[in-house]
Amino acid sequence: MAYALIGGLVGLAFAAVEYWMFGALISRASVRGDEGRGPRILDLARKTQLILFPVAGFVVGWMLAGSFGGQ
């Protein structure tokens, strides 16, 4: 179970970094005056990644624990 937890935490760390990076892109777009689909889709993508990356990390960690004989 430790591999799955580590995978989930690593996924969360990656999601947090990308959340911040996409936020910077969105703020630069708003400073330029860009409004439309681009910033909205980036906002949706960064919020979705906060859920999908930790889940994917958890699943990959769980699969690694099973293939290495973990519990």
C-alpha cells in the first residue's frame, strides 16, 4: 500500500505544480486582454488535473506494488 500512497502523493505534487503554471498562463492571457475559450479551457484542465494526476499515480503505484510482490 505504500507504493500506491507514494504514487498518489507524487501525482498530487505534479498536479499542484501544473496548477500553478497554468494559473500563470491564464493571468498572462488576462493581462493581454485575451478572453475566450483558451483561458477557460486551461482553467478546466488545471482543475481536472488536480483529480486525475493523484488518481493515476495511485493506480500506477498500486500496480507496481502488485508486480513487485507488495501487499
